[in-house]
Amino acid sequence: MSVACQDELLPELETFLKKLGIGKTTIWNYKGCMRAMLKILEEKKLPFGEIETPVFQEEFFRVNTKNRKQLFNTIKRFLWYKGLFGETAKVAASKNKLEKERQEFLKELGRRGFKEGTITGSECDTRKFMQFCEAAGVTTIDGLSKRIVDSYLTHLFVAEENKYCLNKKIKILYELKNFFTYLFESGKTLFNMSTYIEVPRREKKISRNFLKRDEITKLFKQVDTNTVLGFMDHTIFEILYSTGMRVGELCSLKTSDVDPENGTLFIKEGKGGKDRIVPLTEIAIKYLELYLENVRRRILGMAERITVKKVDTDYLFLGVHGKKIDEAFLTRLIIHYLADAGLKKRSAHAFRYSCATHMLENGADIRYIGELLGHRDLNTTGGYTKVSTKNLIEAIRHHPRANEKSCPFKGEKKRS
């Protein structure tokens, strides 16, 4: 297409900008900028591919420099989508299916070393946006626009206002920003769509997802340690409460991670890929030793009878089929025992919160609690450690005016 007959691009540019959600006045500025660009290209007999050369830019930015710099990248993106500027491979990529690129994004997370649980969460959160796009008729990368992002944000915060809590919505937005950044950095889009997303502040709520000490005792009494699986359940609960480790970290423990001599467990690649060593309480050590000596081999024997084959695994805690227990199973198990104990339903994270809270109440330094839990930031630990109301009432008695007496009210005089 010759430069002399490029005026037909202006209506297409207007359509493109409307799709991005840009207003009429701004579109008028873009069209004026585009006309100036076409005029320079025609006068200097330059193809569109030369718009980033010093020859073109010296002339183009000679007037209205600040304004034109703001408009230049979007016009460049338009020309890129039209196939008039940039590498052919990148232009073709804009026609790729969004779902295909989402799958590539998830594979890239795996290549970067993200854990399976993180990738699964990302897959789930980005799928929500994909379903919305399909319903809106947007299936390719070149269909992405500010308007579709704004529509999705409205859908998430208005139409689905009560479907997810704010913190869950924030997680969805961060996953979406990561996806858009991947598309931009891999050359699939010329513009980073993540700039259209403003993430609100996370709610800081006091969690009630912890168990009181008498509730912990009541929960442990529900476990029948006279059975093989019951003894394993009790050992798991003792370790979770003793160390405050995450449920996923416990599921990934192997027999080689146990150091009975020092009474510690080695957590390999916890959250954030961080290794750490955690100590066990005396009672947890005793249960773990008995489990390894007598119970685990019996579970292996049960598994071999069920599967009719030799079970060879190094994972510490096993299901009846000889495979490592997973987070979903352990969560259901905890909820089951809580119901039997007549306690309110909580997540499997309750042991983690309870460990931190009870240690703080007993005078442990919050820095050491944070190290035990594997936190990089003490502010995170502060979200787990909730001092009980009883302790707060006890603390207020140390206030300088705690023992002062109030004056009696006689009601004789009025304020003048």
C-alpha cells in the first residue's frame, strides 16, 4: 500500500481506537497525529517500517513533542496489527487463539520453576477471564482491548459481587496481570494490557481460623490411635500443630526429611522455593518415631494387598493405595474430625494459625515464629498471630490509669 493513498487507514484507526475504549476527543488527536505521520512518510518516501529511524523521528517529534510521544506507541501498535510495521511473526501472533496462548503461559510458569499448586491456581483464575472473553466473542489476541478488560472488571466486581471475597478477586487480577505481561514480554502484543488493571488494596481482617487450646485437646481426643490410619492422623495433627507448616509442605515430606536425632524436619522448597528446618515438640517426636517404626510399614502392607503389587515410595505419609496424601484429602480429613468434635468448620490452615497464636501467647518472639512458619516478612507473621481477648484484658490492667477511681456523679450542678 503506497503512502500516497493511506487516508483509508484513518477510518480503520478510528475503529481500532474505539475498540480500545478511547474517547472522541482523544481519537481526533490520534487522527491528527496519524495525518502528520503519513505526510512525513510521503515527503521523505519512507516505508512504515522506518518510523523508528532517526530520520523520521527527528521530523515527527519536531512539533508537539510531548503530545506525540504519548500517541506514538498506540499508533505503532495499530500499524503492527495491520501488518505495516514490525516482524511478520509477531504480527501473525496477534491472530493466535487466546486459549492457546494461555496454555503456553502456564507451561512457561512450569519452566520458571513454579510449583504445581501455584500453576493450578493460575490456570483456574485465568480460565475465568477466558470464559468471559468467549462469551463476549473475543477469542484471539487482537481482540484484547481496554474495553474488554473494563467489562471484565465490572463483571467481577458488580455482577459477581458476592461470588468471591475481595482477596480472591485481587488474586484473580494479579494472575491476569501476569498473563498480560507474559504476552507483552514474549512479543505477542505490542502493548502491556496489565496497565489497564488497577488492583485494590487487600483487606486486612482478623482471622478466626484458629483453634483454642481446649479445642485442640478436644480435636485430638477424637482420633482413635488404636487403628493404623487413626495413629497416622494423630501424628499428622501433632506435626501440623507443632511446626505450623503448610498442609502442602507436610504432604511433600519424605522419610529422608526426618532427622530423629535432632528432632527436626527438613522442608524442601516451601512457598517461594525456600528451604527450612523446623523443630518438633517432644510429643510430636514420639508420635513420629512410633509411626515410622510400626505404622508406616503396615500402611505399605495394606496398599500392597489392595494394589496387588510392590509399593516403593519415600513419601512420609501415605494413603491406603500407597501414594502420598494430597492437600484435598487432608483438608477433608481435618473438617471431618472437627465435625466429630462438635467444632466450627475451619480450613486446614487452622493448625498453622493456632501454632503461631499459642506460641505468641506463651511468650515466643515473633521473629522466631516467623522463621518457623517460613515467612520472609514479619508483617505476614503478624497476620497469623492473634492474641486472645483474655490476654488483651490482662494486658490493659498494666495501663497507668488502670487503678484510678472515677468521681461519683451527684447531679447537683449543670455545666455553665
